[in-house]
Amino acid sequence: MRIIALTITLAFIILACGCCSTSSSTQSTSAAANTVSTSAAANTVSTSAAANTVSTSAAANTVSTSTPANTVSTPAQTLKQDSKSIGERNAANKALSYLKSSAFSRSGLVDQLEYEGFTRQEAEYGVGQSGADWNKQAALKAASYLKTSSFSRSGLIDQLEYEGFTPQQAEYGVDQSGANWNEQAALKAASYLKSSSFSRSGLIDQLEYEGFTPQQAEYGVRAVGY
């Protein structure tokens, strides 16, 4: 009986140790779970901190890469120096001197200055500085020709173009002259008869060749008594 009682007691002891072992394992497992949970939480916190660090870094980068304000640099104003040569200034003075005594087309005045020894550049500058009205110059030149000779309208236009005036300037100058073309035909007829002999029809043909109209030529011939 003592052996049986001892055996039963021993069995209870073993059973009790098994329960303690199971409880210890459960507690260990729970502790391990808590450790894992704590570690996960730590990882979460660490990840969050890392995320915060990245976010802060990104914010810092955003600030550092902001575009600086553009500034406009205004260069200091300087006075333009007079780069004209003595020759150019003298050409300008010479052009004005010529225009005071005679009428010129633009190209005619340039040619005259070059004839005087100025370079093409100096002559062009001098004429450009003259401020001449070329239409007015054409009118003056037309009047000058009519003082010394007789012309038909077309003949005087041709003469002005020969002098270097444009067709428009020549027409303007002739129209401003106020010439009476019938009278010009009569003067031309008389001039021809002073230097040569003509038949009536021959004189008419010569006046028409000079640019007078048939009516003007007839008038001129009658005016000289033909």
C-alpha cells in the first residue's frame, strides 16, 4: 500500500511538473510574441522616423532648389562719339556751297564732289547732310535751262533726267517752271532759222523731233512768219 501511495504521489508530482512546464512554455511564447510585437512596433516607429526623415529631406531639397529672383542689369548709357572724318565734314560744307550757287540732282552733286577729289563715301555723306529738296532742285534747274535756251516739255524732262534727276523729279520740275510751250516752239524755230535754212515743213519736222507737239510746231513756224 505504501508503494501504491508513493506511486500515486509521484504521478501527481509529475503531472504538476507538466502543468508548470506547459504554463512556462505558454508564458515564454507570450513573451516571445510580446517581443516580436515590440520589435514590430519598434520597426514601425523606426520606419515612421525614416519616413519623417525623408519627408524632411525632401522639404529641404525643395527649399534649396527654389528659383532665385532674376535681376536685370541695365548697362550704363554712353554718349555716341562723333566718328565722322574731316573729309566727310568738308564734303558736307562743299555740298552746301554748291547748292547756294546752282541747282543739282542728288547724283549730280555726288559726282561733282567726287570730281573735287572727295571719296565716294565722303561725297555721299556730304550730299546726305545737305538737306536738299530734290524736287525743288529740279524746278530750279528747269528754270535755269529755260533762261538760256528753249525746250519742249518732253525735251526739258529728258534734259533734267540727263542731269541725274529721277523721272518724277524731272516732271515735277518742268511742271513747276510755268513754261508756255507754244512760245518755246516759236523761240526754238527762230533759233534754228538763225543758224540754218529750213523749208516750212522741214522746220515743223525739226520742232516735232525736238519734242514739240504738231500743234506747238505749227504755232512756232507761224510765229516766225512762215
